[in-house]
Amino acid sequence: MAQAKSAGRRLGPTNAAKPKAVTASGYSSGRTVSPSNPRLWHVLGPGLITGAADDDPSGIATYAQGGARFGFGLGWTLILTFPLMVVIQAISARLGRTTGRGIAGNLRKYYPAWMLYGVVALLFIANTLNIGADLGAMAEATRLLLPAPSAWMYVLLFGLVCTAGQVFLQHTRYVAALKWLTLSLFAYFAAVCAVHVPWGEFARGLVWPRLTLERDLWLMVVAILGTTISPYLFFWQAAQEVEDTKARPIERPLLQAPGEAPEALARIRLDTTVGMGFSNLVALAIMVTAAATLYRAGITNIDSAAQAAEALRPIAGEGAFALFALGIVGTGLLAIPVLAGSAAYAVGESRQWPVGLARRPLQAKAFYSTIALATLLGALANVFHVNPVKALVWAAVINGIVAVPVMVLLMLMSGREDVMGKFRISRTWAVLGWVATGVMGLASAFFIAASS
């Protein structure tokens, strides 16, 4: 155990002669892993993409609604969620990198089939609803910039683009494209610069929350927690660690190659911390933009990300409006593959199918069919005019049902020697992980009770 903890703390490789290479996610396994490294961009991979995908159009709507309804008063929630996100996502990544299996693959090996299939079925339903809501938001945002007779034309276009990219593009190029798409989220930092922000009020909202017993306030707090800590992110990051290990023949799961642990675990910590930090800063920028404009203008009810962008136009000007709308499209192109891909990894591992975006379509027909099916069902929800707000509510409720048991199972597996060997998480990480699980449990119970 002590050896595992020591391995998790050290930086750099165990063998100085080990060659550098770029993995499927586009990160480099160079010798120095630190924020001061000028090649930091090449070190970042699954954690950065996962964090950016967390700010999907559905999440944008939630953060915009929080800022419009409560001003700067909920900034503290994003400070609270940051360490919780880092711990749970890093544990997910560590599980995949150590065992060479994703979350569903480990559940299949160590837990009853009914538990596995129940979790996977709920994840697939929640992800499909989320895909539908995100496609609808992207279509509406695009119509604001490029008017079209009907939004469903853009829904189908974006659905086809996301599916075709995953199925037909070479994996290294596609995941590299997802990584570059994370830069689209800088549009929200630019949007903050385009509006007037009272920084004193902003700072007070971060460090001095004004808590009341108002039901709507706590519902919004729970919605923010549910948006930032979602099961599809756990499955995706774990699966990408497995995928990247397979993409580099010189790397193996840590249980088979413990000498790779110092560099691998250091990279996971850095990648996850930067990715989740970036995610929360973007969320904060969205909330601040809405608080500085919509809240002050008395616009307190926002049903979608596109509506938030449209409401900004007369208040903050064309620049802020265009940046906000473009950000919705960019983050949607990033999030939909993560939603569909995480569902396909979960279903595929539970059924023991050949899985992985590095496989050619004919080598993993069922896996790619699941990606296409999830995206198609999400698109059809828009074509048949399923209410996007209700879809988001149901997705949030199902995510609340799935998140807590998945987090409990993650914590149990990451502490089991028969699963993780000597790479079980430390006592500190275990405490933090169980705190995160407890917070999500309370939040999910409150949200489900309030929504019933």
C-alpha cells in the first residue's frame, strides 16, 4: 500500500530512456509532467476533454439560469464542486488505467448482472435524453446566427456530423479534434469581457454565500451539482484511459506493468485537475455573464441555452450574443460524442462486445451501432417535438438515480485489492471520494423529492 501511495506522488518516468509518444487522446507521455511544462497541451487528454464536455448546452442552460435567477449568489457552488469533480473523475481514470477495463467492464467482473444492466440501462436513457436536449439547443443557437425554416434540419445535420466523425474518422484524428474543440469554450471568457461585471459582488458570491430556505434556490444548487457531476463523465474518462493504453503498445494496464505507475498516475492527476478546473471556470463565466446582464435586466427565467443567448442580444450587444451562441454549438459538437460514446462503452462492455473508437466500423459493429442509435433517438426527440425542458428534467432525475450508486460502486472497487492490487486509492482520496458521494446522495434525494 505504501508503495502504491509513493508511486502516486512521484513525478516523471521510472526509466529515463523510455521513448516519448503521443497517445490516442493526443497527449504526450513526456518525462516532465507539470503545469510549467511548455508542452502541457500535449500532456492533457481524457481529463481535459471530459471536463470541457461537462459544459454541454444543457449545462450552459443550467448555469445561465442560475445567474439569471440568483445573480452572483451561486458562484460558491462551483468552488464546492471542483474538488468533488477532481476526486471522482481521477478515481474513474485510475480504475481504467489500472485494470485495463472501463467501469462497466469491472462491474461485469465483480458485481451481479442485475446491478450492471440496471445501471447501464439508466445511463443509456439519461444520455439519450441529454443528446436530444443538446441537439435542440445547438439547432436553436445556429438558427439565431443562420436562420433556417426549421430547427430539425440543423438537428439532423449535427447528429450526422457527430456520428460520422466517430464512426469514420481515424481515432487519433477524431479525439485530437475533440481536444481542439475544447478551445471553443473560450468564447464564454470573451463574453465576460464584453459585459460590465461588478467584481465586488462577484467576489462576495464566491466566498460569502447568502443561504436561505427558499426551495428554488436549493433546487438550483442541486441542478448545478447534477450538471457538473454526471455518470456519463465517469464512464467516458475511464474508457478513454483504457483506449489510450491500447493505442500505445509499449503501455499496459498498471496491474501488468506497475513500473509505469508514477508517470501514469501523475499525468492523470494533472490532466483531471486542469480539465475540471477549466470546466468550472467556464461554468463560472457563463453564470457571471447571465448575472451581469439578464439578472440586472430582470430576466430571471431561462429555459434553454439558446434562449439565454437571444436574451443577451438587446442587453449586452451583438458581440456577447454571437460569442454565447457560437459557444453553444462548439461545446455541443464536443459533448454529444462523449454522451453517445460513454453509452456505447457501457453497453458494449456489459455485453462483452468489441469496443473502442480505435477499432474500424466492421470490427465493432454493435459498438458503433449503439453510438448511432443513441444519437438518432436524441435527434428524433426533437423531430417529434419532445419538450426540451422536460427532457432535461427527466435526464437530471435519471442522472440523480444513476450517479450515487455508480459513485458508491466506484469507491468500493477503487478500494478493493482484488480489483486494484497495490494501486488502491489512499485513505485521503477515499475520504474525499465518500464525501463527494454523500453530497451527491443528499442532492439527488432532494432533487428527486422536489421533482415528484
